[in-house]
Amino acid sequence: MKITKLTLYPVPPRWMFLKIETDEGVSGWGEPVVEGKADTVAACVREMEPYLLRRDPRRIEDLWQVLYRGAFYRGGPIISSAISGVEQALWDIKGKYCGLPVYEFLGGACRETVRVYSWIGGDRPDDVGRAALAEKERGFCAVKMNATEEMAYIDDFSKIRAACRRVEAIRESCGEDFGIAVDFHGRVHKSMAKVLAKELEPYHLMFIEEPVLSENYEALRGIAAHCSAPIALGERLFTRWDFKKIFEQGIVGVIQPDLSHAGGILECRKIAAMAEAYDTAVAPHCPLGPIALAACLQLDACTPNVFIQEQSLRIHYNQGGDLLDYLADPKVFDYRDGSVKIPSAPGLGIEIDEEKVKEAAKKGHNWKNPVWRNADGTVAEW
């Protein structure tokens, strides 16, 4: 079997799909994208194409090593995301060729379902109590929300109080056993992050996410001293070598590798195994499309320290397209009682509606995150 063709499809709201075809008629799908840099990742995939054409797609580890180590410069969001999408598609091909879901190649399933959470609110959360209750009534048992708007290095306590009021509204409307995750989004600097983490302590959060930027990981110890909620981190880390320094700190309780950014399915399985050795939980990051989620669920199936899965249904970014829109069978993501069933069909377990993808790709997208500024005009973290 040889790879014959790679085709990229930019589809709304902000995703990039990749189809890899072979000379035996078996094809696979991946999702190589960096949100806001889709065209850049697409160009990187095209640069990798000569290393893939006429190669056996079943040699996934070898092709990964060629794409990663075969170039002098490696890692980072663009290269790692391009490799991730290619690798997902290769697993999809291998699974379909052998008639097995991907998780069967990675040790087999250790669960039938995995817990999931929903997003509520946007970059400026409002009325989250009612939104959380709506998700609970749909059957979800956990949500995640952004903590704050823009925040200066040292800022007013009123912003801290407002964040706490929003979390309190969720706790009051949904009860003490409802999971609440608060995403600091790396937009809170370490001095204010300590204050916010401490003030959120009474609400018994499921986790706090990116209390500071990943590159400021040395600040995590001071933040952890002010709260008992698990600290989650990892959506902006790429490959096991980035995660290594986080594990060595022994502070982060939840890692969040993104299977479309961190190197793909097998690489994230290796990262999860490292996490297990450090007694750390895994909650794969996935505010993306159906192919990325399908890849995550294959990882979740065979990874015992996964405890919850992010998914993007009705997330505030999804304007012009949503999670289920490009699937031939939207029921494949069977949400029930706050969990989703692991797809068991060969490959990634989903079937893409290719005609709909082609039609959507004619429109494409040019999604960019906003640029925020503080009151004094300085650029704020988004």
C-alpha cells in the first residue's frame, strides 16, 4: 500500500481537514490546524508531502520520526500540528485496512464510555448560571468557562469578585456535585492568578486551567500553595519533550495534550503514559472538529488515567459550522448521562460527509482570535 494523494479542506468555523488517499482505495482523515493559523499549518503539510507520497501509510512510527527528526528544526505549534493531522489520517487508514478501531492497536479498550464536559460563556462570560443549568438539563454533568476578561499584571479586585460571582451562580444553579472547570486561559499573570485561585477555593472546582502561560510554569508552585483545586495545563505544549519539564515539577494534576497539536494519537498516548508514571490525570484538549474528537476518543478508550474529555458542541467559537455538521452519521458521538460512547468502527470510528466538506471548503474561513488591550492601551493576553 502506498500514499498517493493529500488533500486539505479549510471548513467553517475554524478547522482544517486532511484526506490522505492510497493506491488500494483506503483513505484516512486528520485534522491539522492551529486556530488562527490554519493556512500556515496547511503550508507545512504541503511541505511534508514529498516525505509521504509513495510511502507505506501503515509505517506510522517511522513516518512520524521522518517528519519530526528528519528536519533540523522541530517542535512548536505549526510543525507539531501538521504532523498531528497527518498521523491521525495514517491511523485512520491503518484501522480501516485492518478492520479495527485505532484503540485496538494501542492495547485495546479499558473503558466503554468517557465523561465529557461542555463549554459555557465566551471570552466575556455572562449569565453562566443559566447556561450551565441548560447543559445539565441536556444531560451533561460538567462545564468549563473562561475566568476573566483581560487582566493587567496587577489589576482591580473587582475583576476577581466578578469571576467568583459567576462560578457561584453555577454552583447554586447546578449543585455541589456538578463539575466546574475554570479556564484562566493564560491571560492572568502570576500575581493576580494567586489571588484568583485563592478566592475560587470555596467553590471546589474540578480544575483550574492554564492559571499562567505554559512558559511561566515556574510560577505554578506559588499558585498551587493558594488552592487545592487541581491545576490543568498542556494545550500549548508540543510533544513529550515539552511535557517533560511539567512532569518534573510535580505540581500539575491534569495534563491536557491536544491531539491536533501535540503530535497525534500515539504521541499523546506516550505523553499520557508519562503522566501515569507521575500519578497525573489526563483530560485531552479538543475545542476543534469531529476528526480531532474522534482521535481523542480512540486515545481515551485505551488510556486509564483519562478522566474527562473536552468537546466543542455549541462552543462559542462555532459560528457557521458545528461539531456534528460534517459527519455522515451525527449519532456516532452518542452523548448520554454526561458521557460519550467510544466509537468502535474501524479507524477513527467516524465517517466524514465528504461532499459537505467539499462544499464548505469553497467558503473556507479566515478565523482570527481578537486582540485585546488593557485600559492603558497595552496589549493584553487573550
